[in-house]
Amino acid sequence: GVQVWRASQELPPGFLNVVGGGPGHTPGTGLVQHLASLAAAQPSAFGNHFMMAAADASASPRGAAPAGMLPKAALPALIRRCAPAAGDADCRYVASVVDAALPRHTTLSVDDVAYGLRNAAAAERQAEAGRLPAGG
């Protein structure tokens, strides 16, 4: 059967081996944790995906971002480069949590994205452990 990400769909086992030569898939973790892990454990592979997504975005008719920067609106393209099986809901979720960490940024550096992913992964771990205060 098909396993499910918290947001919508699971990546195939070992997807990190495909995108970055890193360790295989860890069952029970979400897409944010996988992306944060890729950015931390395989910065070269993550940086390559980032630069390819930035180059694609700069070729779009909407105009170019400064060199080495990714327009925030192009974040789903980076997510899909790192995790090809990520669905639209997955991409929207990851983009929203990175946006929450960097609300004033319109363009992102590779370090900005890694920062947003680290913070989102930490928040998810806190929520899973029941350590975040109840909203209300």
C-alpha cells in the first residue's frame, strides 16, 4: 500500500539516496524533516537543487531574482526538485512553514530556506511531543 506524509503523500523509500546520496528514507517522519535533514546532511546536493530551481525561476517571464536567490513563490519548485513525489498540498505546507519563519522575505537564499526548514522541523517535533501550548 501507499504510505502517507502528514500532508498528503509519502516519498518512495530511499529517496534521499536518489537526490543527494544521503541515508535512506526514515519511516514516520514528515516531508519537512526530510528536507531539513537533506539541507543539513547534504548541503552540496541541497544547494545544487536550490541553484537549479533559482535558475528556472529567473528564466520565467515574471522577472529574475538577484543571482543566488529564489523568489519565495518558486519554493514549490525547489521542494519538487528535492522530493519529486511531493504533492501540491505538501508543497503548499512546506512553503507556508518557511514563509512563517521568514515573513518579510520576498526572495530566499539557500541559507534562508535551510533556516526555515530547521525551524519548521523543530516546531513539528515539539508538536508531536505535546510540548507546544494549546492555541485558543
